[in-house]
Amino acid sequence: MDWLLAALGLMLVVEGLLPLLSPSSWRATFSKLLQLQDGQLRFMGLLSVTLGLVILWL
């Protein structure tokens, strides 16, 4: 369970870096993401999950 909390904490740190360091870039990127189709977002989610699983496997 400790590794799960550590992973969650690390994810929150990484996710918070861009809005902390460059809020205008984060806002522009987020607005571009809102314009994507559902299928494109699902594909990005699939890639993210796959990459995360590969990293955990290594």
C-alpha cells in the first residue's frame, strides 16, 4: 500500500509542475485538449496507460 501512496504522490507532483511553472502554457495546452475528439482522447489515454504499465514492468 505504501508504494501506491508514493506513486500517487509522485503523479500529483508531476501533474502540478506545469501549472506551477507556466500557467499560461498549461491553459493553452488544456484548451487544445478540450478541442480533441473523444476517440483521440481515448487513444492518448491508452498510450498513457500502456507507457505507465511498461515503466512499472521495467
